[in-house]
Amino acid sequence: MRIVIIGGVAAGMSAAAKAKRMAKNSEVIVYEKGSIVSFGACGLPYYVGDFFDNPKGMIARTPEQFRESGVEVNINHEVLKVDVERKIVIVKNLVTDETFESSYDKLMVATGANAILPPVEGLKTLKNIFTLKSMDDGISLKKAIMKEENKEIVVIGAGYIGIEVVEAAKNLGKNVRVIQQGKRMMSASFDSEITDLMEKEVRSHGVELHLEEIVKKIEGNGVVERVITDKGEYSADIVVVATGVRPATGFLEGTGIEMDRGAIIIDEEGKTSVDSIYSAGDCAVVYHKVRKKNVYIPLATTANKIGRVVGENLAGAKIKFNGTLGSACIKVMDLEAGRTGITETEAKLDGINYKTVLVKDKNQTNYYPGQENIFVKLIYDAETKVILGGQIIGKNGAVLRVDVIAMAVAAKMKTSELGMMDFCYSPPFARTWDVLNVSGNVAK
């Protein structure tokens, strides 16, 4: 059996490794457009901010290591087209410009997503304008941002990448300005009670945060010099565009593969609507366990998990992925925040009969150094009291507590059960009644 995988980052290489282990006599061939595989892009902002020096630390396994295990890895190879009738892919070697056909018995599409570039004049013509998606992006941005003369950094977009770039730039002593079109930062992932605290934290570190403002034009003489919006004009030595991502699926046009706004629709086994073709990762939707429908959540954790499932199924198994909770976290300067399940915004969109509770408490005992405020928001079913989601923001210990809520949601735990859950206690880590206990007991 000949298994072809398009894309060699998270989902693709997880599938390739698993498929080869299970189907040792099969050919497993990977075509990756870039020069690196099995790469953790989540580390890019911290590399840019000089929290660590060697970008190779973000690479889990090299092409050579995969080849030693029997996986044929072809870097700098772009798949231009898929012919589902003939079961072939048209591949271009980006080094030699050679184009050739490669047949498959089973195919996996794991091409991820591309950074979205808004239609702004000057965005594609001036130097020192960056996105942060690939290793090359990170290396180029770090080279520019480390230069002493590049002091004024403008970030367009206040989502995960945008806010992580803010911390990176502040760590290097830069002046940072964020321009966000929406009313709140991180609005797609967190409710207003949490984002209000994030915004206060960002501003307390001297970051200029502009909400409900639209970038109209970027100007400069060959190199970016200023950003013009509907509300003002701002000096800029570097601009980082972090306005989201779009599934990299344009090459699949005409294949008949069903999609939702460019994201490939897959079932619980990772199958697409076309026989023998699977998908996973940032190019595909994923089933949400609470919302009970397919959603587009481009997360590396989910990509790796579904990739593993697809790898088994490429080898002949019938393993099912039981869905995501959309669990995610972020460091916002000195705060950390995480979410899981559904937000209140999503509960409203889905017409769920819900209640919420917001608790402000302390992360540990007062007599041990380091006590800080911690905030927990629970979303739960108004009738059954089953926990549907939660968000936490604070300092030490905030994000790891989100994992507890994730388990509670997965287990369909009720608020009263969370209130009496037996958590670890010691003065440096918690109080005798942890904030999660308190949240569960307050939620009626």
C-alpha cells in the first residue's frame, strides 16, 4: 500500500509516524512545501523575543530521523493538484522546478493554514512587514527586531499570535502599539470579564492598545515608516500582521472534497467526502464535544491528536476521534489565561440554556509569599448544572487549573461535584478550599 501525506508539520508527521509503525510494509511518502518538518510553530514568538536562541529547539524530528524510520520525506516539494480519479498528486520540486506525478492508495491532506493578509495598501510592497507562521518568518522577524534602530513596533491584530508578539517586543525593550479592529482583544476565545483584565494588563506595561480601529494604509520609502488608520497615524519601524489564518486548501479545487469556508470537512475517523482521502490539522474542521458540531479551531494539540488517529486509519484501523474542547492558553505579560469547552458567547450562539459564575479569589494562602488574585468563570447548564466550559486568568497556577475544568467538561461533571472535588493542598500552591471548589459551590 502506498500512503501519500501532503504537509509535514503537526498532523502530517504524527500520521506518517503512526502509519509506518502500524503498516511496516507500506510506503509512506510525505511532501512538504517548506524545508522543515515536525516543527512547533507555537514557540516562534518566544524565539523572536529572545527567550531562547536556537530555533532548532522547535524541531521535534528532522527529515533524516523520519527517513531512518522508513518514512520517505520530501522537503521543498509543493503539491499543485490532486487528481482523485487517477489517484495521483501533481508535485513540484521547488529546488529544481521539476514537476512530476505521484500515485497513492490512500491520501492525507495536512497542509495547515496560511496567514491572512488584509487588503491594506503598502502591505505587500514595503520591507519590515512580517507575518509569523513559518520558521523562516520567525528568523526574519527576529533578525529585524533585534536591530537597535527598529524601536517602534506595530502589531495588527490582538489574537494569540499578536499578543505573544507584544510580549516578545516588550522583552526586547521596544515601543509597542497594537491595532485591533474588534471591540476586545482575544474576543474569539475569551469572554469580556477575562479580556477586560487582559487589556488592563497589557496597558499597564506601556503598550498602546487601539481597539475598534482599522488599518487603512502603510507608508514608507521602501521600508515601512508609518501606519495610517481610520483614527490616526503612527510611526512604525516594524509591522507584524497577526490577523488570523486561512486553511491552505486552494489546490484542492475541483476534487469534490467538501469544505466549510475553505476548511476540509472530516468525520470522526478523519475521512473526507472523497474515498481514500483523509485530512487533519489547521486545514480541516474538528468536531466539538460540547457544541456538538464541526468547528474550525486551528490548534497544534488537536492537530497532533487527530493526526495520530488518521495515521492508524491510514494503516487500516477504524479509530475514532471523540472531539475537541478547544482548550487553549496564553501568557499575557505577567498574567496567564486559559479556556476550555464553550464561552458564554458560544453558549448564546448555540441557543444553550446556561448560567455563569465569575469568582475572584486567591491562588494560595496569604502567609506564604506570592499570593495573587485569580479569576474563574464557569459556564454550566442552567437545569442540569453540568459544566460546559470555563476560563481562568491570574498568575501562578492559573492555566494548569484550566486542565481540571477540561476534565470536568469531558466527564460531564456537575458544579456541585467540582465544589467538593478533592484537590491537592499546600500553602505555596492553593488554599484549603481551592478557587475551583469555591467556583463549583457558588454555581447554583
